Amino acid sequence: MMPKVTVVVPVFNVEKYLHQCIESLLNQTYRNLEIILVDDGSTDNSGTICDKYRQKDHRIKVIHKCNQGLGFARNSGMKETTSDYITFMDSDDYADEDMIEELMRPIIDENADTVIGGFKKVNDEKKILFIDSYNKKTYINDAVYNDFFIRILGSSPGNHDFVRMSVWNSIYSMKIIKEHDIVFPSERIMISEDLIFGAVYYKYARVVSVISSSKYNYRYNTTSLSEKYRANKFQLVNDLYLEMKKRITNTFERQEEADNRLKTMYLIQLRNCIGQENISGKNISEKINSVKKMCENDLVRHIIETYPYDNLSYKQKIFIDLIKRQRCRLLLLLLKVMY
């Protein structure tokens, strides 16, 4: 019999998209599934929709809980799983019908404990806006951490070899998760709860298979947390960098490369922090003042001064140079036009 796979779906006020999400899981060609819907204190009809689907299909479990956020909702689902393997889905996204089958193939055929796939970015009309796919490759033993997880930290300067750390396009071993008590932090404290999860998990994974298919459909939704203005985002980005820096220090065979990749990730997130000021609703003076504070920040100054940017593109060099010279108005204009 094929191994059972649990899909944990945190649910919060997504009645518009929830049917499509759940139906895409029920229609999977891989049938040995357990679907755990975690209603994270929804105030719309999402909880009722979950209960109706539970009555429709025995593979569905429903958890109703108070609102604590995405990370803790995933943890609640993990506690209830009865499977050997687990994956996650955001409740406004959906899967191609053979997604689980494709992800499970290396586990069944190659004895992998973890599988990573790509994804498609789509809009409400199912139009594909972007496809993120990877070359097929398998990492074994120490190469999992030193050659694969290092790519999750960020691209090496001047390259585009980054692997996105998102648990919703992957299959994980519940044996590893249980043995090492791996959980998600709250995204309200750590802006990338997936990255913190991965920093622990990939220390113990032994066979990681990256596949070339992109069967997960990530919905571009301007009302989602990732697309909204967050007043504390810059502080959260700084906190994440410092936490990850602490976690990876003296852990890689190529430590300098790992440190620079983490700096690359930080600079991308800094760019997003500056760019979101354009949608903040502030007047231009307030926007400029916010960007100025970022440019003057001690951590920003340190990373800019120590980052090896000789191999960067012209556009990337301009961005760093504008930060160095604190050209705040130009930074806002650049990110409004280019990103």
C-alpha cells in the first residue's frame, strides 16, 4: 500500500477560495491522503465549509481553534497527523491533480525522505503569472545541508540559484519532525516561519530530492499577508536575519558563502520593506523619513559595507549605491518603477 500523506491546510476567512482548495485535494490522483483543515478562528463561513466537507469525505479532519496565526495552525495540524509524510497548503491556493503523486514518486522509488517541487503563481482567472521550477537533483547526507539548504538561505551574489523555502510545495518526513520536535514559530514574531522550520529540519534530512515539476498553484492575492503593508516589517526582517545568523554560524563547510547568501536574502527583504512604503498611505515626507531610518540602521550599514557586490547586475548595484548615499526619494521611485 502506498504511504499515507497528510495535507495540513490552515484556514482563516477564505470562503471565496476554500472550495477550490479542498476540491483540488479531494481530486488528487494519489488517493491515500489525510486532509486536516485547521480553522484558525475564522469569522466568515470558512469553518462551516470545512465541516461540510468533513461529512462528505472520510479523509478529512477538521480542527477549530482560536486565531493564533499560520505557524501555530500548522503545528495544530501536525499534532493530529497519522501519516508518515506531510505537506502543507495555504487555503487560498490549489493543486494540480497529480501534485502529491509527483512529490511522492522519489520517496517511493528512490527512498527519499524529503521532496521539493516548484510552483506556479496564478491569478483568480487561473492565468499563470510566473513559473518557479528547478532542475532535478538529489542531495544525500551532508550535501543536504551544505549544498541544498545553503541555497535556501539566498542566491550567491550575482547568481540566481536560490531555492524558495516554502513548505507548501514539498513533502516532509513525519519521522524526522517527531524525533526532533520540529515546529513552526509564529509568523507574527518570525516573518519567515518556513525558514526557521527548514533551518532545523534540514540538519536531519538524509535524502532530499528536488523535482522539476511545478504542480502547486500559488494565488496572487493582494489581500494576503504577504501583499499588505506591514508597519513592523522592517523590524521583523532584522529579527529574522539576526536569528538565522545565530543559527547558521559555524555550521557550513563553506561558511563565508552561507553568510553572503543570507545577506542576499536580507537585501531582497530590505528592498521589499522600502518598496512597501509606496503603498503605506503616508505622505511623501513620511515615506522619505521611513526609508531614511532604514538606510541609517546599523544592521543595514553593516551588510551594505560587507556585501561582495562586484558580480551584481547594474540594477542591483544602483540599489545598494542609493542606500549607501541615502537617496531616499530615488529609492522610492526606483522600486515603484522597477518592482
